[in-house]
Amino acid sequence: MNRKILLTGRLLTLCLLLISTLVNAQASYSVNGYITDASTGEGLIGVTVVVKELEKGATTNPYGYYSITLPAGEYTLVYSYIGFEEKTISLDLTESRTLNVALAEQTTELAEVVISDTPIDENVQSTDMGVNKVDMKTISRMPALLGEVDVVRSIQLLPGVSSVGEGASGFNVRGGGVDQNLVLLDEAPVYNSSHLFGLFSVFNPDAVKDVELIKGGIPAVYGGRLSSILDVRMKEGNTQRFTGNGGIGTVSSRLTLEGPIIKDKASFIVAGRRSYADLLLKLTGDEDLSDNTLYFYDLSAKGNYRINDKNTVFLSGYFGRDVSKFSDEFAFDWGNATGTVRWNHLFNERWFANFTFAYSDYKYSLGIPEGAQAFDWDAGIINYNAKADFNYFIKPGNTFNFGFNAIHYEFKPGLIQPGSGNSIFNRLELDSQYAVEGAVYADHEWEVNDRISLRYGLRLSHFRYLGPQTVYAYEGETGERKEPVDAETFTSGETIEDYSYLEPRFSMRYELNGVSSLKLSYNRMAQYIHLISSSTAASPLDIWSPSTRNIKPGIAHQVAAGYFRNLQENTIETSAEVFYKTLENQVDYVDGADLLLNEFLEGDLLYGRGRAYGLELYARKKEGRLNGWVSYTLSRSERQVDGINNDEWYAVKYDRTHVLNVVGLYDLNDRWNLSANFAYATGVATTFPNARFVWDGITAPHNTEQKRNNYRIPPYHRLDLSATLKGRSRGRFSHEWVFSVYNVYGRRNPFTIYFQQNEDMPQNTEAVRLSIFGTILPSVTFNFKF
């Protein structure tokens, strides 16, 4: 481990010396600054700044900052951003200059209809592969389940992304499990991104500024997961004037307030949302219904203060919870709490730094409130993350990034307590588990010439599993439950096991001509924490576990290649990507595994390898009265685990061979906007019996061949429609009505199929289709702004 750290330190030093040599090789000056939305003061991410004479430039970072270093001379800078008016500035560069630029939104309504905030030829020119950015204006126009605009459901319409179905928490990317996606909200990890068992996500759309999904060619700044990064950033608040917006919908209502604390220097935003199914149940007059509880709520807040031109601080937080109670029979709840403090600092015109401290707490519980079997069960995961990221802008097309981070984990696998005086349960608590994870990285973005661009980097990650803890070795037959042996006790802070991995990253773009390019990428990822779930779909009550002596870190290698082409003067983007991914140390389970409050959980776990490969096709039209996209994914995701499926490869439960998504957005006129989504996917894999046996008059299905996921449920397909009517504006107040129909033709898409004994003919078994939604779901939402 020490040799790896020493090697990485030497590589970083060498890179810094190289940068210093390049910088001092010639006299040059920098033009730099922040680019903001003129109406709100929000920093704009991904704005293109082009030096017209060189046909090169830069893009703004996640905080709206840019820097370009040039030899002395006269230049013309062009600032462009889709949906905003282009701005041109001429300057005579004889010294370093700070140019803060505010861009105004285009006045025509049609110009606002975009799919992403990226340069018009970003699809061809950048080294990005497997990267999708979805603009919140587009997400808000798409048909939504029960009128709830949703970030996570929207990204499931992108290539390479799928889910097990309605009612499933999380999403799957390129053959990976839901725990293999790093979901960030203002750089704080979110461990469960769903409300109401996956029907909605925790992200309030009114508070979200930017959404980026990275599936391949993952930069070295990111780590800790095997499949993807979902980076969600909140709005910073309007620095110009006080505004508000909200909505009243079928399921929930929301309200967002934002405005300046000190004009042009400090601002805030607060966004709240709550569902009200529980309130409606109380109005029914039926005691059996009114005694039930089912709702969610969340609160998002953020503030920022620009101290001076070199220092800005941000403070943001999220708190949300789902609460469910069915009379006195059963209750459960879960929720996230996050907090982020960030400090942006400019050392000089070229050096940009961001220092972050993030806190994340995910808690979940279940229980029976009353009676002899009353109990309360609680579990969760807490982490503290400190990180520093540095960007050095060498010259146009040449940027060096490096940084480090450290995370402290506390895993709480379970505490059960008696719920009432006559409960049959005794108090039982599994020991908390502790771990620390650290990483250091370096990353270089280099435009070699007009045709070739590279981005390459290296990340060194390290993980330590800590005491206090009693650990066991396990012995037993392959594929069977193993028994604990050889207990060993460790004191607080003592290292039980540690792991370290080098994670190289590489991506390349070769431009064929002005409208097309070829791209190639490779990344190695390490994941040190695992979601323990044997259900068909992950649920909010699954357990998170660290890597231990017995549970090894997951490792993924992914290579991808793609062809990217723009059509009709960059108004249509197309791409075709192929990928191949291998996975090591994948967790699986023995038949009948006991996962809750099991002190010897590791004895029920199995380990194997995985592979995923596929083709992703994507085409999107960005401008005009009609726009949208079509995506198609042909893929396969498999596992091989000794002791399962006769030791042969088998399809994982979320494998879908074909996935087709079509999204259409159409401006009928100045007041009416129409939209439609169509989704089709091969049915997920499942295990069906091929025989049955009878015991004591009870017939039970049975799989004699020990095959895992040997059948597929029927395919999933659904059509959604939406229409938005904009009301007449009255001064600063404006409003709109959104009419949506989810599942237009009432498809009973199966979530799963299970087998049970037939009530009328007990000697027979029957297959039962479970559908979360089996009917048409209309909704109406009233949105307003002031």
C-alpha cells in the first residue's frame, strides 16, 4: 500500500512539474470569470467560451467558472449556451483580465425547448462517452406519473438505463445493480433515491438545477461505485429578486421560495413538498381506511455567499421521509438527511479549487405498533465525506485536475426493541460496523490537435474495515449456508482488513470531420460497500454492508467504443455505442438466506463474477416545434456463482434484452405544449418451477433442475400523454395547467409472477401476475410562479 501511495505521489509531482514547464515556456495572460443567468444570477454549467480566432476555447465548470490562457493579442470571445442569447466580446489581451458575463434567456418560447444545456456540437467534439445531460425544462414537460415530475423516472428513458419495473427503488445502468450507482445531491451521497417504494424520486424538480448521468469513461474525480454516477445539483437561489413557484397535484403539493439576501452577493432557496394520501383517507369516514397512514415529505434548502471575486461559500441540505402505517398491524418508514458545505477559492486566474464537507444519514425502520408481537426495528448508514478538488487551466484545450477525499462510514445493521409491555420480543442489537475510505486522483484533459482529444487519469483508492467488531471465518459446502468458526475480536479503531486499488481512466475522441467522430474509453472502478438484497427489486429496507474479511470489494472493468454524428446543422444528434463490462466479487445468496438481524449474515452469502455487454443507439432532435429523442438498447447482463445454477452463467434479475424509449415534445402554439413517452422492454428474468410436490395435502411448486432465472415475465410496454396549457400572465404571476395520462391503454405490466395453491382445486398450482398499475392513471396539476 505504501509503495502505491509513493508511486501516486511521484506521478502527481511529475505532472505538476510538467505543467510548470508548459506555463513558463511563453509569456501569456488569462481571461477568466463566472458566467451567470442574467435573470437569476445562477451560475451556468457547461457554457461554451470560444476564441474565434483560434476556434478553441473552454466550458464553464459546475460552478460557472471558466479560464482561458492566451498569448498577448487581440481576440474575440463568443459565449454560447442553448436557450440563451449568444454574447460576443472583443478584447485586447495585454494583461490578465476578469470577465464575468451574464447571459439573457432567448425571448422566443420555442428556444426554451431543449434537451440539454450543452454546446451545439458537444456530442461530436467532447471526449465524453456514455454521458447524458437532461435539462429540467425538458423533464418538467414530459408526461409524469400522477403529475409528479421526476428526475429518476426521466433518466430511465435514456439508453443503457432500466429498472425492474414500477414499485422498484433505484435504477440499473449497463448491467449493474441499483447499489452500483453513485447518486449525489450537491456532492452528498443519497442511499435511497425513492419515495413511495420507487414510484417517485426524492429530488424536488423545482429545486434542481442540473442533472448529469455518467455511464462510461468515468473521470477520475468519481469513485466508489461500479456502474454510473448520477450527479444532481441544486439551484443556488435568485440573486436579483424574490420569486416563488409551486404546484398543486393529484398526489402532492409543493412550494419553492428563493431570493437575494444581499443582491448580487448572497441568495437562498427553500423548497418543500408533501403528499396527502393520508389526509384524503381521513375524509372517507371509513375507520378501516382513516386509521391508515401513507405519505412522504421532503425539504431542500440552499444558500450561497460570494465573499469576493476569489471566494464563494455554499451551504445546502435535504431532509425527506416516507411514513406508512396500516392500522395497528404494521408500520415502516425511511428517509434521507444530507448536508453540504462548499468553499470555492481562486488561487489565481488559472487555479480553481473547491473544498467540500458532506454529511449523509439514511435511516429506515419497520415494526408492529400494538399487541403481543409489537416491536420496533431500526437500521441505517451514516457517512462523513471531506474532499478537495483542484482545476488548473493551462491553456485552451488543456486542463489538469487533481484532488483527494476521505469518507468515514458507520453501518447500523439493526436494532430490535419490544414495542409494548406484553411484547414477546426482547431487545436485540447487532454491532455497528465502521470503515474509512480514502482516495487521491489526477486527471488531464488535453486537446492534442484539431482531430484528437484525450482525457486520462488515475485514482488510488483505499478502504479500511475497523473495529470494534468480532469477526468469524466460515466453513461449509459450496452453495450452502456456512457455519461460523474461529472468532476474533478487534478493539475500537483497530484495522480488521484493508484494501487498495489503482483505478486507471481513459477516453479519446478522434474527429473524422466537422460533424462526426469516433470515441473510445476504458475505466476500472472499485466499490467497497454493498447493498444486501435478495428480493426481485431493491426495497428501502435492504441492508448496507461494508467490505469485510469475507465480503471482498467489487471490481469492474469497462471498455466502450462509439460513433457520434450530428445532422442538419447540429440540430440532430446521433450516436452508437458498444460496451463490455466485467465484474468481480459480486454478492449473491444461498437459498432461503436470512438477511435481517442475522449476526452470521456472511455465512448466507455467495460470491461470483459478472459480465455485461451491449449496443446503445441514440438520436435526439434539439430544436424546433417538434423535438425529443429515441433510444434503443440491446444488452445482456449475467452472473456466474459457484453453487448456483449448476455453476453456469445465468441472467441477472434485472436483465432486459431489448429496451426502446421514444420521447416527443411538440409546441402546438404559444399556449399549448404536447408531449408523449413510449417505453418497451423485454420482461425481466425470473425463476419458474418445472415440477411440484405434495406434502400433507399442500401442493407446492418446485424447480428440479436448480436453474436460476430460467424464464422471463411478459414484456413491459406503456404509453403516456401530457398536455400543458399556459395561462395568461398577470404582472409577475403566471400559471399553467398540466393534464397527464399515464399508461394510456391500461396495460397490466407484470411486476413479477409467482405461484400459489389454487383455492378451489388445492391439488393444482396457479401462476399469479402482480401488477403495480394495471389501469389508466389520469392526473391534473396546477403550477404557478410569482
